[in-house]
Amino acid sequence: MTCRPSLLLIGLCLATPPALSNEPLPTPPPAGGALASSPMPRTMDRAALEKAIAGTVVAALSERFGGRAIEARFDDLQEQSIDGRERAIRGEGGMRFAGETGWIGFRFASRYDEFLGQAGWPELEIGVGGDGRLIPNDSVALRQLEDRMAALLQDEVGTTTVRMQLDRVDTTEMAGHYLGMEARGLADFGLDGSSEVRIHALYDRRDGAWLQLDYQLGPEAAQTASLAPSP
């Protein structure tokens, strides 16, 4: 089942009680948790899908950015029954920080337990889809991405030197000054060998800050990590 866009906006502000539309939602639970929702009918229409997943998706988005207040809108939503009790819900939409007008695209995937009336903590991709447009790679941002990624891997893996060789980089501009960067290449650990690496980053060109830096090592994504917003 696929539902098309509506104008519903969801807002989150961490110090106030929950509500839908642009009203604030509560402080996000730890990753892997869930927020309760009312039991859903067997057939889920657009409104039911949004009600089922809005709280956890918005809370997860806010958690990714250190608890910053955000607003989110949902575009296409899809649901599929798994075992008569659970439904897989996935979709895409846009998020923006409080006080801003431009939207940053995101995708999500979650599961909704009809018996418990709970939506599971979602998987997120931020800086994809939406109203973004592909642009030539920003040489300054690309060089900073390589340096930051090398430093992160040195800390995580405990290797003295890491060299990055990024062969494919796609840059998407969103909301005027945000860059979503998808990169693939090789991380060279010297005597410890090398590994394929995939990087997904969100860069604020206005402030010169990395808001998100996720990576996966190896063809089967053996390791992942995220960075909090940099100062």
C-alpha cells in the first residue's frame, strides 16, 4: 500500500508535552526504544500511517542532531503486513531545524506492532531525496571530508595512519546551504591492510560544520559510526 503526500507537519521541542501537527513531542527514548501509539485498524490509511510512526521518526531525527528542535513533513509512505501482527512502514519526507525555511530530505524504515500499539525505533537516511539537487563536488568540503574521515577511523580502529581514497562522490545541495555527500572508496590502514568504505555525510556550508558523518567498512557494512554536530 502506498500513500501520497499530505500537508501534515510534525514538530519536536524537547521540553514540552507531545502532540501531532506542529505541536512538540517528548524527549526521544534511547536507540532501540519505541513510543506508544493508539492501536491501528487492519487497514491503515494515510492518517493512520502517520499517526503510527510520526512520534518515533521525529524523535529519532532530533536525536541525530543532539536534541535540536526540528519539524518534519511526510511525503510518500508505504506499508506491508509482515505476520498479521507487525507492519513494515517505510517512506520519505523532509525535515528542517526550528527557524529555517528549507527542507532536508530523509528516508526511514520502521516496524509497527499492532498488538502493542508501538512503532519501533526507525532506521534513517538523512540528506537524501526531497527537493535536493545534484551539484559539482565542493572541493573544500571534499578535502575536509577525507581528513575528518581519516581522523575518525584512526580513533576508532586504533591505527596510526589512515589514508582515504574516495573514488566516487555525489553531492546534493538542500535548503540552500546544506550538502548531502555520498562517497565510496578505499580506506588504507597501512600494514593493517585496507577496506572498502562507504560514507554518508551532511555538511552545513554556512557554518562549516559536519552535522552527520556515517560510515560503513567492508562490503557487508561490518562497522558503522556517527558523529554529533561539530562546533
